[in-house]
Amino acid sequence: MVDVGLIIKTGEKERLYSIEAATQEKNNLLFNLFFVGKGNNAYHTRWDAGLTHYWLGNYQSAYINWRRFVYEGYGIDGVIDQLSPKALNWVIRYIDECKRTA
């Protein structure tokens, strides 16, 4: 899940507020944090995002997976193929439960 929050600093005090945002709005914010345009629809990693290179890679990877699954709507097939039989069974039961409670 990707949430959008607003942090307001007043002196030394911080307040965090959750903000509702559409998937497109979340993608617009996150994409620009991780990538910079080079022109002609080409992009490269934004190394000056304020994260150390380890955390940049970690969060960028999570963002790319979120983008594939939620924003672009594909990619689950590649993950399903990698699951163990036990994990696949858990996913099937989870989907069935979601269908019953929907």
C-alpha cells in the first residue's frame, strides 16, 4: 500500500496528516522522486533524492513493483510463478476470502 502524508513542522513539533490521493497522483509524486527525465521518453535514476544509495535502491524497487501491480496493472504473473506451493495455496485462499467478503 502506498499512502501520501503531509508533515507540518512548527518549531520543533511535527504533525503528520494523511492525504487521500488517487493512484495517478501517487504515481506522479513517486516517479519524480526516483527518476529524472532525459528527454525522448527516457529516464534515469535520480541519485540526489536524499536517500543513501542502499535505501534509494530499496525504496525504488518497492515503487517499481507497486507501479507494475497497481498503476500499470500487470506483473502478478511473474510473481505467481516464483511462489512455493505453500505460498501459492495461501494466495488462493486469500483471494477466495476476499471474494466472499466483497
